[in-house]
Amino acid sequence: MAEFVLVPGAWLGSWAWADVVPHLRAAGHGTHPMTLTGLADKRGLPAGRQTHVQDIVDEVERHDLRDVVLVGHSYSGIPIGQAAERIGDRLLHVVFVDSNVPADGESFASAWWEGPAAFEASIAGNGGFWAPLTAPDYAGQGLTDDQIARIVSGSTPHPGTTLTEPAVLHRPLGELPATYIKCLLDGPEPSDAVAKLLTSERWRLVEMDTGHWPMFSEPRELARILHQSAVQS
């Protein structure tokens, strides 16, 4: 079966996958939930964009993983998209969970809805970190009050440099074998960048009728989709 490397989005650590991991293991897969440098239990360690890419590559190489499915939620679509081309024939599939996707020479901040300058100013005003969301920000995302409290209490400020350094890609992202999961409560349509990638015969779209944090709101269904991404590759 596959080896799943599970990378959480902004502010979160490996703990965010706790409800997904048992379902993947029950299906016979290996699981490797990660905490990226500078977050959660690795808070305080210096991190740039390539640090997070290297975190993922190192996880694969340290455990000598094969048939790897890289899974990235939200922000982490950017580092997993870069790491995917660097692990070579170890890669089986990439799953972008309601995530950003990397574009060569562009950063997470490049696509910010208010513009990169506004986003960078916000980070500078918060000591170089992206401040976590508060409980009201999670309304309408299919989460219970307990789930929201769990996310908020576990979140840590996100290192700003990982959000403003440009991605580095050496080949078109559409060449990767990939699944994009769109969470419909967070918007009915993928971004223009994702829609273009979905025209590739190697990419497929799966929709979930839940919000932006499906590892909390629908962990069993998310695990089922991840399993399918592996067996159909």
C-alpha cells in the first residue's frame, strides 16, 4: 500500500491529522503526519519557504519511503508541489486539500486577495508572523464548537518568510499525478490557477461537501478519498 506524508496548513502541526490517520492505517497504508519547521512543537526554529520543502523531502528520504502520496492542506499545497518533483520515482501521487498551488517565482503572498503588499504589511506588523485565526473566523465551515476550540487552541503563529519567498519549480505542475480536493463550503469553484491545472489529463477534481478543514469536519470521508487517490494511481 501507499505511504502517506500528511502536511498540515498554516498554523497547524502534525496533530491536525489525528482523526485521519487511524482510517488510513486501517486500510493498510503507512502514515507520516508532519509538523513543519517553526510551527507547533517546532515553534521557534527559523524557517523559510525552502525550509518547508526540505522538511518534506527529508521526511521521505529519512524513512526511505516508496509509493509516496504527498498530501498538503491549504498553504502546504505550495511546499508539497515543490517537494513532489524532488523525490523522483518515490512519488505515487499528490493530493492538494483545498489548497494553494505553487507557481514558479511566486509566493503564497502573491495570490493574497488584498494584494501581496497588504499581506506582507500584516506579517511585519505581527513580528514577522502570520497570526492564527480566531474562533469566529471558522464559522460556516462545517465545524462543531469543540472542533473549532481544538483548532484555535492548537494553532501557533506561522513564520512569515515561508509565505513570501518564491516557489521554485523545474517542470510544469500539471505533469504531476494529482488530485485536487475542493471543499465546497469554502467556495464552489477552484481558483483560476487550479482550474487550469485540472485541464491536465494527470489531474482530477474531487469535491467534498464540507468546509476548509476536512481533517476535522469529515476525517473519515477525507481518508476514503486519500485511499482512493492511492489505489487509482
